[in-house]
Amino acid sequence: MKRTSRDIRTANRYEVLRQIIAESPTSRQELAAATGLSLATVATLVGELLDLRMITEVGFEDSAGGRPRGLVAVNASGGALIGVDIAETYVHVELFDLGLNVLARAEEDVRPGESLPEQVVGHVVTAVGSVVTQAGIEGARVLGVGVSVPGQVDRATGVSEYAPNWDWHDVPLLDLLTEHIAYPLYLDNPLRASAVAELWFGAARGRGNAVVVNLGTGVGAGLVLGGGLHRGVSNSAGEWGHTTMVLDGRLCRCGNHGCVETYIGARGIMLNLREIAPDSALLHAEDQTATIDALARGVAAEDPVARRAIHETARYLGAGVADLVNLFNPEIVVLSSWVARTLGEPLLHDVREAVTRHALPRPLAATEVVLSPIPTDPVCLGAATFALEGALQTVGQKNGKRTAPVRSRTTTPPS
């Protein structure tokens, strides 16, 4: 879809604010250099953000032989953003100030059998209400709520088109949430959310090409290509977890056999462990979190079964990451989400060895493989940036006031 001048202006506004959040305090000259925009354009966009009270003037810095440069910084108290991470076993919600600092957190367990859209929506509504109450803020300060749900989503309509973990098809998720949540809502999936979080604050910051591998119940890859988030023509890029690793292999929830996810997702890791030691005390039937936690403790205690299970998982994961390295030639591959965070360095060590065995030498030489350094939930953080993006897109400049936000969008500035 061809971008309009309004889309381009929104993208530029978003990029300037992104730089200010990352580099506060900063000058207009530094912003122009970082974004590639003209100084006049930056000055205009900074003026808009000042009018919106998203940023503030914070003094001056000396410049070599010239007039002192005015400095601007993010106005952290100028609004609040909420990020929602919907996963198969939990709903995690975090509330952020405009500096994207966490002010409140809430989590709801999603128990087996609680997969109806109305049940999941109930958990989201409860957790969103909890963070707003905890933070003690006025509802008018919430600029938006970014919602991440696994699977394929239509951002423009707010529809969860296909979530294989719950067998959802064409669920009007944002319409259901709108019945209970008054704030502007923006939908995407965890692959994009994690990639943006790493691009803004994590291991991919300053990198033009990166792959963020999400390791949870589901598996996927968020793609940063040419400095921006790559979505694909139907916002479906990154479904690496549903590429075939083993012909006629394990049955996947998507209906195919041998998908990457069935070997390195939480359920796949449980199967790896069961094949190694069916009666292992590390295996907690139907409890992914407990099993992954037990494996992490087992590796730390040098349990040979735990060590073998991690090694076997890393063999599959390393081969899959090598494919990503060969395909996209990224500067960095980031292992993210709760499984990667729990298994940590032992998994990373074995994955690096496996990637070295399988990747082509030239792209491998240019690639780092690391764990996500983000201390909070990267999906919530990324989802919050989608809410920020949406707030900037729905801003009107009439008389210096915002126009009413709209929920659905069909175009997206580069993240």
C-alpha cells in the first residue's frame, strides 16, 4: 500500500520520539543526525511533541563556537502506556510511563481449558484494571493499550485470524476487549513485539539487521531488516516455528508434521525429555513452566538427564538458527521469551556450538547469538510501543490538541 504524506509524517514523528526516549536529553541537531531528517523537519516535529507534552525542554548545552543548543527529553509523566502479553499459560500486563519505565505489573494464570476468547478477555480486563489501580493514575493519562496475541493477526481490524495454541479462527479480539476497556487498543503478535523491544532497548539497538527468536510455548522469529521491522505483505512474517525441521516428524498444533516448534517449544522440550527419560522426576506432566524450571535447576546441579535434554534441544534450535543466519545474514540473533530466559547460559552455549556446525562460514562470521538482556517482559514492552505508535498516528494538530484516537489502522510507520 502506498504511503501518504500523513503516514510519512507519523513515521517521522515516531522516529524522533523514539530517539528522544533512547537518548534523553538530546538536541535537535543530534536528532537530525540520528534520524537523517532535516533540521527544519526535526524542529517542527519536536514542536509538535512539545505541544503534546510528550517531551519537555530541559536546558542547553554548549556547542563548539556557536550558540548553545536547546535540549529536549521525554516527559515521562506526560502519559501512560499499557502492554499486554497474552500467552497460552498466562496473561501478563505492564503499565509504563512515556519513558517506557515499568510502573505496575499484573499477571493472570490461564489454566488448561480456559481457552475461550471470552475467558481470555476476562483475564486481560482484570489485569489491565489492576495495573491502572496500582499505578494510581487517571484513566485520561492512558494513551493506549498494545495487545500481543500469538499467531496471525490483522492489525487493521483487530482480529486474531489464527491462533493454533487455542484453535482460534477469526476472533474479533479487540471488539471483545472494547466492550470492557475504554482506552485505545492496538493488536499485534509477540514476534513483532519482541523485535521492537530489542530494537529500542535490547540487544538489537543500533543494529540494522537482527532476528529475535521467541522461545515459549510457541516459537517464532521477529525480523528487523534494513533498520525496520519486517512484517511481510499480510503481517505474517516470522512464522519460523511452523517451518519444517523433520519430514514426517512430530504432529504440530498447526496440523503439519515436523515443525520447528514441536522440537524447541516448551511442549517440544518436554517431548525431548520424555524420549530421553520417560520416568524422570524433572518431567511435570502438562505443566510446561514447572518442567522448564526443573530442567534449569537440574542443569545447575549437573544432572545428566537435564544436561542431555538441554543439549538435544539446542541441537534442533541451533540448526534452525543456522537457517535464519543463512537466510537473513543478520548482525545479531537474540534468544528471547520465557524458555530462553529460564534455561539461560547453558542453552546459549550449546546453541552457539550447533549454529557453528550448521551455518555457512561467511554469514556466521558476521553474526552474534545472544540472550535477550531486557529485564522486564519484552513482549509487554514491545506491545506498549505499538500503543505509542498508535497514539502518534491518531494525533491531530488542530489548535494544539489531540483528535480522538481511532482503534484500527491500515498503515504502520517503521518501528
